[in-house]
Amino acid sequence: MATPILVTGAAGFAGSHLLDRLAADRPVVAWHRNGAPPSSGAHVAWQKVDVLDRISVADAIARVRPTTVYHCAGAAHVGRAWDDTTPTFEVNVLGTHHLLEALRRAGANAVVLIPSSAMVYRPSASPLAEDAALVPPNPYGLSKLAQELLASHASLDGLDIRIARSFNHVGPRQAPAFAASGFARQIAEIEAARRPPEIVVGNLDAEREATDVRDTVRAYEAIAERGPKRSVYNVCSGTPYRVGDILERLVARSRARVSIRVDPARLRPNDIPRLIGDPSRIERDLHWKPAIPLDQTLDDLLGYWRTVLSV
């Protein structure tokens, strides 16, 4: 049997889509933290491993000894990191330390893909390239930069580290705490008569990328398989969308009439007005570009919530 690939956080948003892609034709060990594992194909071996449990991580790595690791386990919500920084730093920093230390102690000759974030950069209205200043504007970004620094140090111990700085990505299975998914869920709830015909929103003027998650994980695979050792790549389209425009596209797909109400409690004073990446490096080196148009992403996202709420 071929040495399996390991995906941590495989039951999460990006992790689950990556698992779909990788496990189509090869063995994958998938870590999940809580509850029963989702159903998957014949190539998936689920293991219940909490990255905050150092001993469990070490034991699992010693058994699997993977040659490729996609470290998708992590806290990913910027707003929640402002409200309570401790869980964000525990999972993103301490959890990463446990994983990298376990790989080092096991003598694993592994490629390790670390999905980082655009939030490690100093905010700018201009497209951000990989050599832009690293000045995180929020606790979440700081946790991801600390994660990157841990990974860079681990590369000195022989691990083959590659870093993917992902900009905003959306799609089916995304938690409703994120804007596009939250809008889609509210529309599906209205259609199902589970809530009044009103969508509650926050800041609609912010501009963000909206790469489909399935394109994002395709980039992760390309970086892990073809990227140079210690490489850093933005995973982005270079195309920003106003959040209000995404809402309008979703409302146009609604089967029910809806109104929109701005909730001041959802407005964050530290919200970044515009966040856009420069995709030149990944396009040049790995020939990766997003392939799924936004309209398809939004169709699939709304269809996902309609299906979830129909069960």
C-alpha cells in the first residue's frame, strides 16, 4: 500500500473539499476533532486526533509516517479572534507546533503544506504580492504569521515546508459565520419559511476576493506537488468583489421576496476596506488560475443550504 497522505482538519470547509479531491484515487488519512467522521470513499481512513493533544498527535504521526501533510486544521474566523484570542492562538500556533514537532521526532521526510492567510499582510488598497510587508492587522492574522514562522523554523530541521497564503474563498459547506455563506443560508431559511423575509447583514462596502474553495484546494495540491521547498504562494484571483454585490447576486437567485437590514452589531470598526492579492507568482510557477466562475460558486452555495435545510 502506498504511504498515505495526511489531511488535518479534514472535516472542515477547505479540508473536506481537499479530501474529496485527493481521495478520489489514492489513500488519505483524515484527521477530525469532534463527533463521528463524515462518510467518505474507500480511500479514506478517518482518525480522531485533536491537534492540541500533543501525545495523540505524536502517536498518530508515528503510526502513519506520511510523506505529504496538508495542515488544514485551524481557527479561521477573523471576528471571533477579536472576541476571544486564546482558541485562535491555541489551534493555529500550538496545534501547528505539535504537528511539526511530531513529524520531526518521527524522522518523517514529509512535504508539509501550511494554509496561511492574506491577513498576515499589512492592509493595502493595492494588490498584495508575496514580498509585501508582513504586518497583521488583527489577532487572527498574527496567529497565522506565528504559524508561518514555526513552519519556517521547522524547515531548518529537514521538513519540506510550503506555504499557501489564501485570500477569501467561498463555496458549499462554508460556515454561515462567513458573509456569503451566511447570506445564502438566510435566503434558504426564508424560502423554507423558517425565518421572516429579511436578511440581516453587516458591512456591505468591504471588497474581498471570492475564489471558489474547490479552486483554492486545487492550488494547495499544486503547491504541495510542484512548488519548490520553502516556497510561499498567494492563492488568489486578483479580482475583488464588493460584499454588497455578492449579496445582490444571491438575492437575485432567491425564490422568495426578501428585504435587507443592516445590523450595527455586525459592523467591525477594524474591518479592512479592500483586500486583494497579486496572483502572478502562482500563475507563472505552477500555471494555476481559478477556473470556477463566481456565479457557479453562488449557485452551488445556495443549493447546498437548500439541501441542508430540506433534511
